[in-house]
Amino acid sequence: MKKFCLALDLVDDPELIAEYEKYHQNVWPEVKQSILDSGINNMEIYRVQNRLLMLIEADDSFSFEAKNEADKNNPRVQEWEELMWKFQQQLPNSKYGEKWQLMDKMFSL
């Protein structure tokens, strides 16, 4: 099993953050299916203020490259991603268009 931790910021606006959370209480079925189809077994998103943390547990077949390619060819996922940009902002020093950034593991007990 593979584990990943990613970070992203939201636009620092309480109304937008509340709307973003509301969307995530009822994620579109096609988006959920695309996540499962990629080999992700569990995904959780946590928030503090406007900073998000995503935890992913995936099987050994999972790769970000394959997930990104599949998402490019899925109109419903593209619609979701475009909608989410309203709420999201890139982390400082991100590459152009880059959303979630993979975090480096620095401690384990």
C-alpha cells in the first residue's frame, strides 16, 4: 500500500470555504468513481483555517501520472476541477496551474 500527503490552500473567505465544504459533503458520483478507479482506496481531506491536507492510501498500481491522464479524459472530473478552482489557490512557489502539492514525510513514529 502507498500513502501520500498533499497540501493546498483555499481562498481565505469564510463564505467560499463554507461552500467548498458543502460541495465535499456530496462529491459527485463520477468524481468518486474516478478516484476509486485510479487505485485509491481511501482519501481524506482535513482543513485548518484555509489550509487543506489530503491523505491518500492507494494500492501498488496507483500513480499520479495515470490518474492525471484519466482525469484529462473524463469530462465530469474536468467540470468538477474547474468548479473547485473558484475556491482553491496555489501554494506559494507552486508551478503554474499546480493545485495539490505532494508533501515530504519528515517524521514517522
